[in-house]
Amino acid sequence: MAVMENLIGRENARPAPSAGKAAEMPSLIGADREELAAMLRDRGVPERQIKMRVSQLWNWLYVRGVSDFDAMANVSKDMREMLKANFTIARPEIVEEQVSNDGTRKWLLRYPPRGAGRPVEVETVYIPEEGRGTLCISSQVGCTLTCSFCHTGTQRLVRNLTAEEILSQLLLARDRLGDFPDRDVPQGAMIPSSDRKVTNIVMMGMGEPLYNFEEVKKALLIATDGDGLSLSKRRVTLSTSGVVPEIYRTGEEIGCMLAISLHAVRDELRDMLVPINKKYPLKELMEACRAYPGLSNARRITFEYVMLKDVNDSLEDAKGLIQLLKGVPAKINLIPFNPWPGTNYQCSDWAQIEKFADFINQAGYASPIRTPRGRDILAACGQLKSESERMRKSERLAFEAMMIANHGEDD
């Protein structure tokens, strides 16, 4: 069985148009309407035209999804030339694209240095499911949290991503999946939500999004703008390991769904698995969750719980979880641990995961067991890591062979 159906290797990487020049110019992507207006005003666009020009650009960028100013058919040639001379709307470079045998797609994307000393790389993952498609977006290059079971946490933080870089992951995925209207579709027309490939986005990629709050906020407000990308806030989920002060702000200022990377129900264990718990222990975290705006049975918080053999998977842990979540409208996602080279953890036995799930279900909480997706291309939960920081090719091939063998045993 082939591990990957498709692979764009480094030698075949597709650079963004005029990547060198584009990296030096400000991007219009990620700017809100007020910022777009200011950028045009600074380039001499007459005040009487500003509102109309901003509306045009917003439509081309986020409804039509163009990445070339010359495609903006109802913008005058002089205006297009001015835009090309001063701004960019280029996509990031695709260094590598992998497609798992289960249909999961992973893109390794390269961005300009912007103070990091060299170009930086992040990973974005698309997970197709029956009736929906979820895009897992990164917010940082690397991570500061050092969660002991997470591959991403073994990569040091290089820098935060900008709103442009966060949003461009969504734009690029929609490009690659054919999620923007064709050029012959009437200008202003949108692909109906029911026909879209990307229906949901989750801030669950590389990094802790609440340590990059302002840029994440700006990107998500553009993604949920009704006159552009038009994603429902109920289809946008931000996952945090527990940055308590910013949880309150997330509810008030972004209004998206919330997910908590929980993974333990006792402070002493969570201190080890999720070290941020030493700063914001469980009591403070749960207080912030109970105060999250709009919380109801129709708007529940998702608690993510990775199943680690003989670490956090006992029935005593399940009982503790129910006590911890008492009074919180919640769903518990049980995540079979996804292995990565060098880890000392093992996934809980499947029978034990099912016992754990049954106990929680009987207590009245939905507790789906998340089907591992994209393990063969290191695209599953906790496996993301920039290619520049990842294993050598020989190590990766050995790991992929091991995953194929394990898959065969499961069958």
C-alpha cells in the first residue's frame, strides 16, 4: 500500500509568483477594511473612491479568491498597475504537499523571514469527512509549550505568524481544493456553503493561538466576515492549552467555538503533560471555561483528551474528568495517541479507550473517539512539525514503513 497518493517534493516545490519581490511588499491579505482604506489612501487613491475600492478588493480577495491583480476585471488598468507596484496578494510557497491514504492532505508552507533570520515553514492539514471538511491551521512557527506528548512541542518557537500568514493557509487550501468560483462564474457569485470543501477551520495546528492573540483575532474575524469568506463562527474552533486571561477575550472579541487541550484531571499530572498548567492550574482554567460567553448545550466547549497508556486512561481518571467538568456544557474528544519518532508514550489499548468512552457517555457527556487521520504522513493531532526541524529522510521512511506495518495489523 502506498503511504502517499501524491507528493510535491522539494525539487518540484511551487514558489509563489514573484516570491522574492512579493516578500518585500506589504500584503493586502489579512488587512481589515480600515487598514485597506489607509493603505489605498497612502498610495494616493482619491477619498471619494476609497469605500468603493475597498469593497472591490474585499470581493476579489475573499469571494473570488484571486492571487493576481490582473484577474480583477472590474478594476481599472491604472489602479491594477498601482496595486502591483506597491502590494502583494501572493500565496505562500508550497514546499511539499502530501496526501494520506485516508484522503488527509498536508501542506508544508514557506514564508519570508520577517525577523526570524531565514525563511520559516509551517504545516497546514485538511481532513475530509462525510458532509464536512476541516482545515487545521497553524498560528506560530514552532511552539513554546513543550507538552511532553506533542511532536510540535519539541520544535522551539521561531516566531508568531501574521494575520496574513494565518489567513493565507485558508486561501491556499481553498485554491488547491477548487473552493473558489471559476472565472466564468458571474462576478460577486459565491460557492454555496453546502458545496464547499472547507466547511470548518480549527486553530489546532502548530503553536498556541492565544500567545498570538491579536493576529489570530484579525485573521478569524476576516474568515467569518459575511461579505467575504463567510465561515460561520460556529464552524470555527480555537484550541488552547489554557492561556486563561485570553480565553475570556476569545469569547468577547472573536466569538468562535472553544476547545481546551486538557489531557489530565489532576494538577500534578497535567503539570507534566501540559506545563502551562503550572501557571494556570485546573481551577483557574475551569473558572474561565464556565464564564465563556454564550455557553449552552447548543454551544459547548470541546475538551481534548489524548489517551496515553497507563498514564491518564484509568477509570479513576474518567471519574475525575466527570467531576472536573461538572456544570460545563461540554463534549470530550478522546484522541488515540499519535506516535512520533523519539516519543516515550504509547497509545492506550483500544479496549481501554472504549471503556473510558462508555463511562463518560453513561454520565451524560458526548465522548467520541477521534479516528486517527493522516498518521502515515505525520499529519495527525500532535504530529505537526516544520520540515526544517523534522527527521532526516531515512528516519521518515523508516517511520512510514512502521506505520504501514501497523495499519496492516489493524486490518
